[in-house]
Amino acid sequence: MDKKIFRGGKVVLPDRVLEASLVVEGEKIAGLLHPGTELGAEYEVIDVAGKVLMPGVIDSHVHMWDPSPQNYREDWKCGSRCAASGGITTIIDMPLSVPPVVDERGFQIKYEVADRDSCVDFAFWGGLTPGCVGNLKELDRLGCVAYKGFMSFANPDYPQITDGYLVQGMRNAAEFDGLIGVHAENAEAAEFGTQDMARRQGAPCSMHDEARPWWVELEAIQRAVLFARATDARLYICHMTIVEGAEFLKRERSRGTKVYVETCPHYLLFDKEIMNEKRSYAKCNPPIRSRENVEKLWDYVFDGTIDVLGSDHGPYSDEEKIKNGNFFLEYSGFGGFDAMLAGMITEGVHRRGLPLTTLAAITAGNTARIMGLAPVKGSLLPGADADVLMVDLNEEWIFDGEKSLSKMKTPNNLYHGRKMKGRVKQTWVRGRLVYEDGVILAPAGYGRYVPKNHAAS
């Protein structure tokens, strides 16, 4: 058994940051020791002086595009390497592969690709579409962590979950304490606004925020919460962008509603003016909002209303993002999960004083707890998998989208040219060094499937 001691750094635990040595035996964290404590010669010493050890990021919201005919955008081999370079040790992939993860066949096809190609660990969302609401128990048995439905219009391969089917899906999931996740936008209002804006000549790209305004999102959040309360279901609001939604969800939680809140780094690091700068390369749904909204949204990170940070990584080719010649009709979505942690250290920790414990909670601990991956994942406590990041909090650098390990290497990356302070130097997955200073050190297929821990739910 490989034995290691990470010596000389600070360790981020769920409730504190300690000066301590971290002991790893095999794939697991074995203990924490006072600085200077000596162990036997069989322990390899990893010098982390001046660095911080954080739990590996669990990215709750990834679109890997693989398997599918669109895996030229991203695939498990390139995408997992990109993830590792940004400190992500577990990818939770959305179900929109081809075929989608709506039954055992779709699950198995994706599993085989990820198992063959991923260098980091992975878990799966199951589908929530009108045709698969009866399959949720089967997907739960296979270990899916949650079930994703689009209240907005989606696509023919993965249709919108209309209200009746959403309620039925919630009822079915409640039988086994399953987690229902939703993209919360009123479908007709969002589509009407988008088409109306597309017909306007010369509308600034930043008016995407008005085409799909805050109330379109709030109405869907409120509707989903009403359904969840009526069915006693656990609810997860994906990529929540608005302060009105955060305040509503905070109140709902205080009255006992079982609802969890995810946002994305781009909703905290950018405001809608980025769409005027980067045009459709910065287009996503729900839209990036106003500067005033961004500033207030941070308050809900600090007070714990926002539970989880997910990247919504789902890159397109540069050509796809401009093919219609009209911002409001272009594809929505982009990559960048390799910039997520560094961006949050830069903006959150250094500029706003975000505690490292809170950052670890929203990127790992809360995600593991809510998604049923704890206690195996999500912390640096003894017994957990040794998913460890060595982070230099003070290294200053500039993100270069053309050097990303993603399949889509482009200067049009949302984060391209962004100044960062704080960088992942090493990424360890289950006790193995997978990434160090720009180099991937683990083979494709090292990553392992992490099913939902039914005993902990």
C-alpha cells in the first residue's frame, strides 16, 4: 500500500483551516497530524510548504457531450483532463448524452465510455423527461445521484418536462428520497422574449437578460417549489441566477421545504456586459445578469443560501456559436470548468474575503452531501477518498483558453485573458497524482464510477 504524508501546508476541513500534516494510505485519507510529527520511512513525504490542501472539487453540473454525435465539442478523455487541471476530481455529468441516461441502456452506454476514458472519478445525473418518469427507481438502483428536467423548452432528444410529468416524477422520486433537479425558466415566456428580441434590429447582446428576465426564472422556481411541497420531494434548483430567487428559496428553507440551490461561477464573476464584449461566446441560459444582481447574489453565498457551485461546462465550437448570425438565436452554453476554482479564489477569497471553508463547502462538501456521495467524497476527513488539491493561493497568472486541456481550445473562452490569483498545482484522485503543473500523469480509465451512497441517504 502506498503511504504518503503531505507536510508543511494548511488543510481545509469542513469547519476550520488547520496547520497540519495530511496522511494518506492507499486511496484513503488516514489521518491528520500535528505539524512536525514523524512517521516511519515507509511514508513518502510530499512537501506542501506554503500551500493549502483543499478537497477535490465535485462539479455538480457538467455536459460532457459524450457519447453523442456532438462529442467533437468535448469528450471524457479531453474533458476529464481539463477538469483535473482545474482541481475537479469528480465530474457529475448531466444526462443529455445520445442516447440520454433515461434507462439502463442509456446509462450503460455512457458508463462504458466514461469508464474507458476518464482520468477523474465520475457520477451521473439521470433523466427526467415525459418518457422516463417511470424509470427513476431503476436509475436510482444504478446509482444516479439526481434527475434533471427542463421546465424551459429543451430539444427533441431531451424534451421539456411539462407540469404534469414533473409532478409525477416528483412523486416517484419521493418514494426513495430521490433528488429532482430543474432548469427553472417559464418555457413560453422565455421563448417569446427570445424570439421578440431576435426580431429587433441592433439590440445589444446584454439584452439577453431582458429577453429572459428575472421573473421568468422566479416564476418557474416558485412553481417547482409548490410542486415539491405538494409531493414531499427533494428539489434542486440548477444554475440559479437571481437575487429574487435566492431570497424566496431562503424563506422556503426556513419553513422546512427540502430545496437546494446551485449557482455557477459565471453568475458571480461576470455581469451582463460580458455579452457585449464576447457576444454569443458568453451566451447561456438563464442569462448572466446585471452588476447589481451579481453584487447581491454574493450575499447569498456568504449566508449559506447557495449550497453548491456547478460549472455548467458544455462547450461548443466557435463556428457553432455564431452560425445563425443573430445573437438571440445562437446556441447557449460554453466551457470553462478548468477556470472555476481559480476564478472563485481570485474573486471570492482574495477580493471579498470568502472563507476557504465556505469555498470548500460549495465546491465539494455540500455537493457530496446533497448528491449522496458523502462520506466517501467531499472532505479531507479520515476515511474519505484521498481527493486532494495542492493550491498556491498567491500565484498570479492569466487564463489562456487556447492552452486549456478541453477539446475546445479557443481565445473565445469566457475566461480567456482573465487575471487570476490562486492556482491548482497538483490534483490527486484517490491517492494518485493525476495532474501537476500543466501535465496529466494518470491514464485514461483511471477514473472510477461513484454511485449514490444509498446507505447515507
